[in-house]
Amino acid sequence: MPLLAAVLALTVAACGSDEESSDESSPQTTASLDDCTPDQLETKSAGKLTVGTDKPAYPPYFEDNDPSNGEGFESAVAYAIAETLGYAPDDVEWTVVPFNASYAPGPKDFDLDLNQISITPKRAQQVDFSAPYYEAGQAVVALKSSDAAGATSLADLADTSIGVQIGTTSLDAVNASIQPSSEPQVFDTSNDVVSALKNGQIDAVVVDVPTAFYLTAAQVPEATVVGQFAAPGGDTWGALLEKGSALTPCISAAIDELDSSGELPSIEKQWMSEATKAPVLQ
């Protein structure tokens, strides 16, 4: 699809699980948009579309920790999906869904969740995924004062103390592509990863590329984006829905329409274009 061709040529797991990420993990059947109007869709609240995401909600995916303002990549994508299905902005409701809880099995209190969630075979056994709306790259962020900041290749990072967040595929990506001499340190939350980097507990972290630019711009200005790298498997993000949701084909149809019309690439360019500037580490 045009989106995936236009994004980074890197295919790595940023927010995936420990399973290999693949579009084939959740085969998509799309519906006709004529059959996907608000009066025909059985959503959690009649006439409303309930969208979940984590809190805090960070740039560039959301701005001002307020998903409802329509600013930021995933906020804009959510409202574009809603509009394509015929929902007015006021008909979109937001709810907080912790990242690791989103793909746990069982009923959901949202219609779809947008939270940089990678499509993986393991997760697809427990939840539905829409057609992909983004393909993410993996990036290394290091303190400017560390030796890692001067790395020009993955081999240069072999002796670096690296931190990752639990529940993401960063650990597999680090082990497969960087192959560090010591085990990466794993932290419970993204805030814990940031704090460890700030405090010098680790020399570098591995996150998705857009997050890397936000991290260095707003959270840890004493750090720099060393570069981006490819890892086995690939990493595409999809809207997450309850397993067997009747909404899944319609959400996929809306995303496909946004992609083919050029609106989705335009949203991506507006909010994520900085990500393409990271040097490639090989």
C-alpha cells in the first residue's frame, strides 16, 4: 500500500511483543464503506466511536497529553478514521488503556485502540488488528556525553549499556541487530526508561524513531538520536480491537481509503516527517 512504501524503508519492532511482527499475523478482510455508517455499526455507545490510548499520551502521536484535540499523528488518524466512517468529531470519545493491557485477552471497553501497537502473531491470537496505518523504524538514543553518541555502526554499540521498555520488541531488536556484550536493562514503563537515561544508569535506549526525536527534543535534551536500524521481522502498527469485533473490517476499510486517497500519508508527513532524518546504522 502507498503508506508502507512511503514510510521508512526500515522494518523493525518498536512497540511489538517478543514475537516476530508481520502483516500476515492478522489477515484483513475489509468491508464496503457503504456498510460502515454509524447507524449500522454496533459500537460500545450507540452513535459514538470510543477510542483508547495510554496516558500520558506523548508527542508526536498526541499533543498536550490530550488525544481529543485532534493534534498529533494518532489523534489525527483517529479522527480521520471516524470522519471516513461518518462520525462527527464530537462523536469520538476517548478512554485510557494502558499499553500492556490493550492486547490482553477478553472484552474491551473501547471500539479501537491507537497506541503504537505492533501487529504480531502472538497478539493476533487474543485481539483483532486493522489494516496497518504506519510502519515504524527503531532508533538508538544516547547521552551526548557517552561513547555511544559517536557510534556510526551497530558494531560500535556492542559495549553500550542499553535500556528498553518491557512489553516492546526493542529487546529482540537489540539482541538481534546490535548483539550487545551485556544484556539490555529492561524497565517497566517508558518513564522509567527515560529516567534511567537521564540519571546515567544506562548510556542509550532503543525506541521507535518518532519517539526518539520527541525524547531528545523534550524529555532528555542532553541526549541525541544516534541513528536508526533495521531488525528482523518488521514492525507495522494497526488499530487494535476486541477479538472477533464486527468493526474490524470497517476500520480496515477506512484506513485503506485514507491511504489510497493520500490523506493518511499527508497526516504522517505532517506529524512524523522528522523521523526520516535519522542516519541509518548498519
